[in-house]
Amino acid sequence: MQHWGMGPLTREGRDTLWLLLALAWSLAPHLSRLPLWCSVGTVLALLWRAGLAWRDAPLPPRWVLFISLAGAVGLTLSTHQSLFGRDAGITLVTVLAALKTLELRARRDAFVITCLGFFLAFTQFLYSQSIVMALLMLLAAWALLSSLVLSQRPLGRPSIGSALKASGISLLWGLPLMLALYVFFPRLGPLWSLPTDAGSKTGLSDRLKLGHVSELALDDSIAMRVRFDGVVPRPNQMYFRGPVLTWFDGQTWSARTLPFRAQLSMEAGPAIQAQGPGLSYQVTLEPTRLRSLPLLDGTLVARPTPPATQPDMRRWGLDWETGRPVGERIQVSAQAWLDARDTTVEGLTRQTPYLQLPAGFNPRTLAWARTQRALPSLAQADARTVSLALLQHIRTEKFAYTLAPEDDAPGPDGLPERHLIDRFWLDRRTGFCEHFATAYVVVMRAMGVPARVVTGFQGAELNTVDGQYVVRNSDAHAWAEFWQEGEGWVRVDPTAAVAPDRIERSGGPRLGQGGLAGVLGEGQARWWRTWQAYIDAGNHRWNVWVLQYAREQQLGLLQNWGVDAHNWADLLRICAMIFAAVSLSGLAWLWWQRPRPTRGPWDHTMWQLHRSLVSLGLTAPEGCPAPAPALAWARRVRETSANTLPKELSHFLQVQLSALDALRYAAPGEQTVPPLREAQRLVKQIRQHIQTHRRTRTAPPRQP
């Protein structure tokens, strides 16, 4: 192989380049997460070593590596403020792997680099456990194994293809054992769930600042998947209820931790009468930072999907919470009644927070609300009438729905705007869903009507591949609820008054959709959405069947197979039995594949001769592999004393053995009878004479 006119690439150079490629593949996904100095330094070190291998040039001196290592340790300490932990540890391992390639001289160094490559491939799953990452790291493991195979074949110039074939066969041989361990090995914790600091988080929060939800509208990642059993609600009924926000400090809305929530783990929450038709559904929730579970509004019954028993879920009113934030993907089976309404009488002290407004904020909006309340048509009106009047005001006063509300724009004095509700409600009148919901609640409270902000998701997109409805972070939404005497909390969505298509849509292009689908034509965008549906369906199956395979799913699966396993001790016994069966099968296979000497017809004939001559008391000729040639046996017979063999028998054996040797090495065509057949006849005569001699020797003497 010629390269750049410099002569053929050596075997060592080729193997080194292949190892560098495998190492680069295993650490490539880390480069975007590593500090800039580490990513740049790693790439430069690998390119430097590749250039040395290409030119077959000498390696750099050791002092260069020592200085580089000391500098890398110092930069790691400066960047991460520690040499321990996940990020700092991966940074150091990446640097060590890159520097180790610059002293790659012997097979031992190649083995160390291969081990570091395997470790870097494993650490990828600390950040992502997607099916794409699993496939990428499987390819990296295959490449690293092939490099290990090449290092164990020092002679000749074995091709990379042969090494890939050998390592691929090894991976296939290990696949059954890997699957057995995956199914039966005890789960000592959520080993296969997403790390709490790794997987995607839903964008909901228990605090809301204007502009937060509009930022989520550009996030197309999946927040949850829903499968309905039977009846599917209409798009304008798909409200997935998340955190309820009560307190407002003029800038930020936050959830109020009520005293009764301290008893959440011991109480089932107030009873709510189910109204209207009910429906059943299952939801798969992505990891979240909250205890609040965004379930379909009106959900009265919910539990972890069997056989899972965690997390512990409790309901208060229509709100569902867990004892602690859910840091892993969970599945919930639930029943909802869409007409159910929270009619819990909370008392005056409990309603007081729902009338709270901060002093010194949004004075123009508050004055406008008092003026409207004083109108004859609203002075004595109930909460529902006041709400309808506000919605009519939104429809008729040229309010507009936008994804770019510019809440961070300075006010007229050049300072950050203090009265955000004033600017939206009376000046700009353009905003996102949280602007309409929060302004509505502020005005309702100013008019003496208890109200609160509810955040969550609204709408879903049907995945036609697996029949599930996909809810994305771009579906994040905010709406409001007001208290109506005799009815309880009534949901109202001010956004629907100005942008009804935002509430009624289902499937098709999503509002504000960006990325590739946003710039393609209609036909190409449809193709892209179909492809994305297949990807989403595949990711969901991967998440459910692989990443969520925890202890409960494991025991339930084994019980379905008829395996009586109740705890980790039973699983360990099953694993021990599997190991024993695999070990015995391996030993049996090795015995079956043991080298066996091949015996042809001549060998069989000569072995018959060998056993017959040994039965006479003759020792096998020395220096000859068994069975010895006929001529060697003839010399042994001639050297044997007359006391051992009769003279006639000795002479007969010598003649026959010489004739047998002549047949064994006769040239083709010299015999009219096939040599093997004639040899078999001679051996048969020899065996008959030996048997006659033995009978004569053992016969009793005749009586005189």
C-alpha cells in the first residue's frame, strides 16, 4: 500500500491507525460535553499520533508527555474545581487516553488504550441511553475488539476484515449470555433507568416568569406519551394538569405549599364526584424536576402501571403529586372524567391566597379592573359573568397571540419593565399563553373573584405507527381557573379567545415548528413527519422494554414464563444455574471440537498388525510413531532371540513384513492387485499365524 510516494504503510502503522479510529469513535460523543481545551487537545493529540503512524516517525520524548499531563490535570482542577466526580473524571480519562496514544509502542500499550476506549464507550451512557447511542457504542466495541484481535496476531499481515469477522463472531457468541444476564440478573436498583442528571427533563416548573412557556414552545423534545383505551378525547379536551400557581410577587408566579400537603403521604385527598363519561389511559412520563404529575385534567384514579409499584402517588383535588421529584421515566395507568370539577370547600382562609396581589405592581391594570367591576352590568355579577366579560374584551380589543413576546425589552425609561401585566394588558396586547392566563388571573382577583394559574400541556399529536399520542414540551401551556360558588373551580383558557386554533389543533405541523420540517415543502415535510413517527415509536419501545426493565418488570416477566422467583436470592440461583449450564455446554463443545487424528485404511491395517505383534510379547520399535512401519517391525523380529519366537515363525514374520513394506511404498501401477487389498491379506495371514502360535503355546502337553 503506497501513500504519498513514501513507501508502503507498515503493519504497525496500519494497526495503529485502526486503533486510533476506534478510540476516536468511542469518545466522539463526549467532545461536545468536554471543556474546549480538552476537546481541542484530544483531537490534536490523535491527529499527531496518526501522522506519526502514517510516516512511521519516532514518538515524542517522555518529557513532553509529562508536561502535557501536568498541564491537563491543572486545567481539569481549574475547570471543574475538583479531580473527582463524573465530569472531571471523564475529562481526565479522555486526556489520559489521548496522551497514551503518544507512547504507543508495544502490544501492552495497545491493550491499555483498548481498555480506556471501552471505558469511554461505557461512560457515554451516563449522559444518554438512547437506542442511537447504544448502536454507536456497539460499533465502537466491535472496532475496539477487532483492534485487540490484531494485537494478538503478531505474525504476518492479517487483514482488518478478518479481525472484524473474528471479533463479530465473538460478539455473537456472547449475545445469548448477555441476554440471559439482562433478563435474570437481579436489579439492585434502577440500573437501567436514565440517570437523574442525564435524561431529558420536561420543561414544566413550579415557578413561572413571563416568557418561560414561550421558550418551551421551541423545544420539540417529548414530554410524555399517552395511549387511550377506547374513547379518545377531543383536542380541546386534552389538558394535562401540572403545577397550580397561586402566589404572585409582581414578576414570578409560584406554587403555594399548603399545610395539608405535609399529610399527602397519609391522605388520599378530598373526594370528588365523577361526572360525565370516563375514559382510561396509560401515560409514559419523561423525567421531571417536579413532584407534580401532569395527568389528564379530571383524573381521579391513577397508579403505577403493574408490575411497577413506584412512585407513591397521591391526589389532592385534581392535582397529583409524588413524595419526591421523579428522576426517571415512569408509566402510569389512570382513569379520568373530563367533566369532573374540584368542588372542595376550602374556607375563607384557603381562598385568601387566590385573591392575593402584590402591592406596587401593575397599578393601571388594577385601576382598569376596578373601573370595569363598577359598571352596572358587572357590579353584582357572579364569577362566571365576570369571566365571560373578560373573554369578550380579549376577543374585541385586538389582542394577538405570538411566540416572541419580548418580555425582556426595557421600559420607556430604559430600565427593566416592572409592570409586565400593565404593558401586556393595556399597551402591547400581544403575548403567549402565559401572558393571557396570568393577566386574566390578575384582573379577576382585582375584581374580587378568586382565581389561579394552572400550567401543564395542552394538545397531543397522534403517532400513526404505534397509536400513541405524543405530547412535546412545545405543547406546554398555561390556563386559568376561577371559583364559582356552587360549582367549584371552573377551567377557562383565555388563549382560546384569541387563538382558538392553538387549542383545537391535533396532529399535523405543530405551532412554531422549527428544524428540518419547518423549511421543507409540504410533501417533504409529510415524509419527514412519517420518518419521525417511526423514530419516536422505536424510541418508546426501547425506553419501555430496555431502560425501564426494573425489578418489578423482571419478576413479572419471569412469573409469566412460569419461573417462581420472588426476590434477589431466587434470581441469583437462576443465574448460577445459567452459568453452570453455559460452562458445561462450553466444555462439551470443546471436547467435541478437540483435535482428532485422522485414520485412513492403511492406518487401520497397520494398527491391527501393531496390536497382534505386541500380543506376542514384542516391544514396539523405538524412534517410530505408532503404528511403526512394517520394515521396522521386521528388524525388531530379527533382533529378537530365538528363545522368544520359534525360528519358523520368526522367518515367516520377516518375509511377510518385508513384503508388506514393499506393498506400502510400491509405485503406482507396479501391482496388478491393489496394494491395500494385498496388504490386508498379508496382515490377515500374520494374525492367523500369531493366533495359532499362541494356542499351541498355551495348550497342555499330551500324556504319554
